[in-house]
Amino acid sequence: MPDYLATVDWARAQFALTALYHWIFVPLTLGLSFLCAFYESIYVKTGNEEWKKLTKFWMTLFGINFAIGVATGIIMEFEFGTNWSNYSWMVGDIFGAPLAVEGIFAFFIEATFFAVMFFGWNRVSKGFHLFSTWMVAVGSNLSALWILVANGWMQFPTGMAFNPDTARFEMQDIGAVILSPFAIGKFTHATSSGFVLAALFVIGISSLFLLQNRHQQMAKRSIAVAAVFGLLSSLFVGLTGDEAAYNVAHKQPMKLAAMEGLYVGQENAPVVAFGIVNSTKRPGDDTPAFYQEVKIPGLLSLLANREWNSYVPGINDLAFGNPARQIPGAAVRMANGKIAVAELVNYKAAKKSGDAPAAATALARFSQYQADLGYGHLTKAAEAAPPVATTFYSFHIMVVLGTLFPLLFLVVLFHTMKGTIEHQRCLNSINIFALFLGYIAGMAGWVVAEVGRQPWAIQDLLPVQVAATKLASGNVQTTFFLFLTLFTVLLIAEIRIMLKQITIGPEA
């Protein structure tokens, strides 16, 4: 058992490593594809060859990023079969469907028009080339749609039913899976954050050109479009983020409590504007949650329930229960879940032996407690809480940076419209630094989404330790370090190739 638990932790680490490296490339692909389409649209509209040169420059950087992003994405999908085979067996019918659509439909669109976009200059008409560029942008974001539908289902499983004969979750309503609030929220929030990163990328590199007194006209034109795109996208990120928090409050209340370090539920619950988390605190103990904190009263209640004085449950309520608020808590659900697990075993045994009455009785009992099946695999109520410090800090980093980006875009746009952007050396230096902050914000958002969901591979239904493959921990450790080396080499290669292309500039 200890070696198996080590395997689970290493499998978690390996998947987190792959996902975070993959997310270095994905958001830039999502946003830069649309910026290339905007730039080329201006070229086709105006006929100005400078816009064509500008488009081809950013398109080259897009292509470098796209190629390496595909490699990490393929490895991540294979990990579901190698490290998470129980997960793949139990939910493959549901989780695999959107991934199959992504590969057959969305990626097919991307790949088909990708070649025309890169090699079709002067070989096809302007109109068809522009159409191809737009289709690459649409295809890239459609790929993200289906992947985020799959992830949204893991956060809020719906449109399915559990088959006790096969011990698998089976698709019942694909429409409910695609149109669930989590799927829509994941897609709109993640893609718009990618748009923000792409805008920061274009502005950052263009600002470098301005500081170096190179390609001034090209840089200013690039910044003008990217600043508008980034400003609109950052405002949309705020709207989708608010809706995402509302969905989390009602479908993943434990995650919300961890995001704000709220252990004891309360009415008029505050948002912690700033806090230093007590990382030694555990659910149920009497130690303070924060060493230092600055609160905004009532704001969490407003965000969670759209009412200032509404009640927001805390980690202790959700772990140990709060009868006064009719919150059963993980402790009660664990007891029910263990009954469900036992009755499922009894049902399988009775059916195998041909005892139909016993099988029917066991199945009826199982159905009564089925909703808490996943909790039957937990050993103590405190396990239902995610790592609070990691979730709290990641969430607040994401929110703070997400608030600063629209202000930055406004300042950049102001100086661009005023015609003074090339003289703002301090601002242009900040723009370069802001690119790295964009990556940090995106990574922090995914840490909130995935670490805040622990201990669940599928919310409330399948704990991570049950989802993992029973491998020797040494096998997973070996592949972890192999992937770490491979991804690092790929990242270094991308950075070097991009820097070389940036050094060459749009002339090539």
C-alpha cells in the first residue's frame, strides 16, 4: 500500500508537469491565431504590404509555438492510459467522446488549413488565404472547446449514469455534458485568458523593438491591434471568472472555501483581499487560518450567492457537517459511501452466484446510497479538503494579475493613440515583464482548478487514488524525469528559435 500511494503522488506530479508545460504553449496558440487573422484581414482590406510582412512575422512565431504545443498535448493524452487506467476504464465512454471529436473534427480543421496558411502565400488567392488563417484560429479554439468540455465534466459530472454490472460510468446525454455550466465556463474563461496572454506576447515583443529602436512602425501597428484585443479580452476574463466562481460556489463549495481560506461558514462572508495562510492548520483544529489578513466583509457572500448576507459554508462544515444548515458533510457521506461500496460488492457476488433475490436487494440498497459512492473510498473526513495554502495563494495571484492587465492595456492603448508609445521606455520595459506575469496568471488559474478539486479525479465520484494505475512507483518516477528532461529541452528549443526569429525581425 505505501508504494501504491507513492505511485499515486508521482502520477499526480507527472500529469501536473505535463499539463503545466502544455499550458505554456496552448494559450499563446489560442490568442495569437486570432491576432494573425486580424492582421491579415487589415492587409487584405488595405493592400498595404507592410501589414503582410507584419502578419508573416507573427505567423512564424505562432507556427513555432504550435508545433511544440502539439507534442506535449499528445503525451498528456497518453498518460490517461498509462498512469490513470482505472480512470480511463470507469469513465472512458464519457471522457473519451469530446477528446475523439477534438481529434477528428477540430484538429482536422486546424491541420488542413495550417498548411495553406503557411505555404499558400502567392499560391492561392488573398481571400482564400485569409479564410485559411481564420479557419486555423477557429480550429485551434474548437480544439480547446472539446478538451475543456472533458475537463468541465470532471469538475461537474453530468449527463451520465453508473452501470453496476460493469462498474463504469456511461454516457446518457451528450448535450448535458457539452452544455453544462462548467464546460461553457471553462471554455470561455480559459480561451479568453489565452487571448490576454497573446496580447501581452505581441505587446511585449513589440515593446522590445521600440526599446531597441528597430521596426518602429511595425511594432506600433502590432501594439495598436493587440492592446484593443487584450483590453476586450481581459474584461471578458473578469466576467467569465465571476461566473466561474458562482458555479464553483454551488457545485464545488469545498474548492470555494479553500480559495478564500474559509474554515468556519458564516453569513456576510468576507473576501480575503490579502492574507498570510497558516499552512499548519488542518480541518477541525482550533488554530487560526491566517497569520495576517485583510478582509472585505460580505463580498464572498455576494459573489457566491448574489446576496450580501447569505451563508457560505466553510471547510469544517463541508468536512464534518453542519446539521443546523442541513449540510451533511463528508463524514456522513463517507458512511453512506461505504454502504454503497459494500452493496455493490454484494450485488456482483449475488449475481455471479445466480441469487436473483439477493442481487435485487443489494442493488436497491446500492441505489439508495449511490450518490455518495466516491466518498466510500476516503479514510477520514479531512481528506475531502484540498491543500488550502496552495489553492488560496494561486487564486489570489490570478485575481490580482487579472485586475492589473486591463489597466496596463488601457495605458498602452492611450499612448499608442496619442503617438507617444515609442518614447515610453519605462512602460515598454513593464510590457516585456508583463508577458511573464501573463504566464504566471494562467498557470495559477489551472492550479486553482485542479488542486482545488482534490482529492477527486471526478468531483464527488472518483478519488484520485482509485483512478490511478497500480504501477510500481519507480516506473512513474523514471518517466517523470524523462518527461521533465524532454519538456525542458523542448521549451529551451522554442525559446531559442523564437529569440532567433525575433532577432532577425520581420525582414525575413
